Amino acid sequence: MAIDLILKQEFTNAMKTLLASEYDDFIRALQERPPVSIRLNPRKNIDDVNTGVPWCSTGRYLDERPSFTLDPLFHAGTYYVQEASSMLVEQAISQSADLQKALTVLDLCAAPGGKSTHLLSLISNDSLLVTNEVIRSRASILAENITKWGYPNVVVTNNDPEDFQKLPSFFDVIVVDAPCSGEGLFRKEPEAMQEWSTENVALCWKRQRRILSDIWPTLKPGGTLIYCTCTYNTLENEENLRWAGNQYNATFLPLAMDPSWGVREVNDHGIVGYHCYPHCVKGEGFFMSVIRKSDEDAAEHSINKPRKNTLQIASKKIQEQIGPWIKNPHQHLLLHWRDNILLVPGSRLSEMENIAQTLHIITAGTAVAEIKHEKFIPEHALAMSIDLNKDNFPEIELTKDQALQFLRREAITVQGEKGFTLMTYQGVPLGWGNVLHNRVNNLYPSNWRIRMSGS
């Protein structure tokens, strides 16, 4: 079914100038139904019978859009629903950084979490991702999606970009998915057409430069910044790159793109970027560029050691009790933080100390257990974790109807061994139930419960 387009004249004039003879093809593409794509979690394997997104190793197209809300495997973090063009970030980081090394990575404008979960699937186990969102309500959504993905080498923060200047020369890679005018989302989110204006474009252009100015000092010399937007205009894209190149004496890295993908390269006097147009790729509008910081561009101050120790390593007693809950516990570190036990990569404790002393943390690592009255209550994040030792807990396999009841936080009638029990669907954990002698307490997070009816 064709999509009705109500485009403002200033936008159509700009796109006619930008695309020339391709403009009519562009408009026809905007009237088509948008493609549906997901990205698989490589550590929570599920069967795949769909067509792959060519620039993303785990990206898949679906023939039609199902009700993701009513798919228990979606809530289990086995895949993420993500627009295909934005998966192009995989090419940016894989071609500009050594993914075998322990990297410190920042996803600055991260909610709801598509690029962050993608980055976690790509970086090494001993790398560390800081995923940030400035708006608190959106940071909570980000934390939920990160928890469902299940990786321990991540910290979720809620900070303004300028706060990161307290961490000079800290990150090897920074991804700035900059807030933009959203021109590339007109087909997927028609309301974006009505919100568009030349004034908003100018506002975004200024905001994007402020963000780049705020975050540039935190990039290590020789590090890379991946700048991307979901818009077409040159002001928010090429002109911002030109400004950054002049302001910071930065260089732009060309990427190898298969011509069959349909991604358009822009190379204007060394300013290199990549456009996705919906009439050229099977995806929405997207722009991306990779910027490298000069090796000589050292920050005035650098952080070597944290000022103090705020993250307390869990006692030997706690490690003995909690250790069996984790696969390969010696490869990680258990921290006692507030009333929780956290699982974090042991090799990144110093970096996490600096983050804890500098930024507002929402979640850190994997929350393994909450301490209540000297007892350990397994956290939902542990059920989602790729490091969960399933052999240590009883399991109850649920039907789809039972799984949806569980995800709605409704009472379920099942028989099982008394105590904390993993509720699974198709062998994949959904969360915890506390099996008592005459009932099961549903421990699924109340603020995550699904409210949609149906099955």
C-alpha cells in the first residue's frame, strides 16, 4: 500500500537540487512500504531463515513485520529490531579499529540501544562500552535493552556530552549518532514530515557542532569518531564534517563499500562520507563518516589512575556463593556495589573506577544478585546474561501462551523444584520465578511487562 507524502516545499526543493534526475525515484521509494529488518544476538543463537543485510554480519531482512511485542524471543534479547541502513556502522568500526584489541568505546547518543547492542556484538570481551543517553527517561529504555542483550562489558550512563570532558583522551572509538532533523525517517515515521522545518535543520546543525566540540577532547590521539545522522541535507552532514576537519585538523577515512550495496560515497576535497538513500539501498535514509584524530593531538590532561577506589571487590565468601552462578567466573570480576553484586570485566576495573567517579551511572556490568537480609536474590539481568551458568538453576520450559503470561507478569501455573527457577522459552531464559509449595511468584520486572493482548 502506497504511503501518502505530505512534504514541505523547502524540503522538496532541497532534495531536487541534491538528487537531480534521481528525485522521482526517491519519491517513489518513499511511497513504498519500508523494509523490516532485525539484527541477531550472536551469543544467543536462534535459527535464521531470512535474507541477510549485506553490510552487517548479523543483520536480517524479514518478509513482513510480525508483532515483535508478542514474540518471547524478542524480550529474551535474541535479536534487536533495527533499521538496516543504520547497521552500516559495522563497516565503520570494523574497517577503522582493531576489534581484536581491548578498546574503550563510547556510544554518546545511544537510546534506544540499536547501535550499542551492535557494538557489543562486535568488540572483544575485554573491551568496554560506555553507552550514554542525556534524557533520563530514554536512558531507562536504553538500560532495559542493554540488559536484555546480556553482555557484561558495558556501562550505561545518563550525562550531557560536556560531562565527558572530565575524561580526556579516554576513548579509542566514539560513535556520535547525532540528534538530527530526521529526513531519512519520513517513510518509517510519517510524523517526522510534519515536524520538519528549515529552522529545525539549523537548530540541529548547531547542536551537532556543540556535541562534537564537547566530545572531541575525550577521544584518544589516533582514535576514531564515527559521525552519523538519519538525514540527507548537507548542512547537518557534509558541512559539519568540513567544519570538524578545519577545527580539529582531523582526517577522514575512506571505507571499502561493495558497489552492489548501493551506498553512495561523498568525497569532496578529502571530506569523505557515505549516504544511504531509500531508492538505492534496502533501508531508510542514513549518513555516516569516520574521522581520525591526529596522533599529535594530545589532550592537555590525561587520566592514568583513578583518584580513589569506589568499586569494592566482593568478599571471598560472596565470590564462593555467587561464583557457581556464572560461567567461567575467573574471567570476570564480582563487585559489591550498593546492595548489589555486579559482574564486570576484571581487566577494565581502572576505567570503570574513573567512570564511576565522573559520570552518572544507570547500570554497570551485569547485575547478578541483590542482597536482602543477608540472602542473595538473583537479578533479572543475570537471567538475560550470556554468562549465566544455567546448570546451577532449575528450569521450567514454557509454552508460548505461558511465556506471554509470564511476560505480562501474570500468575502462571507450573510445577517445578522449589526455589528460584529459570523460566525459559525454546530453551532461552525469560526471567525468574520463585517456585513455592502452592504457587509461583512471577519475578519479571514490573515496569517491563507487556500490556498488549493476543498471542
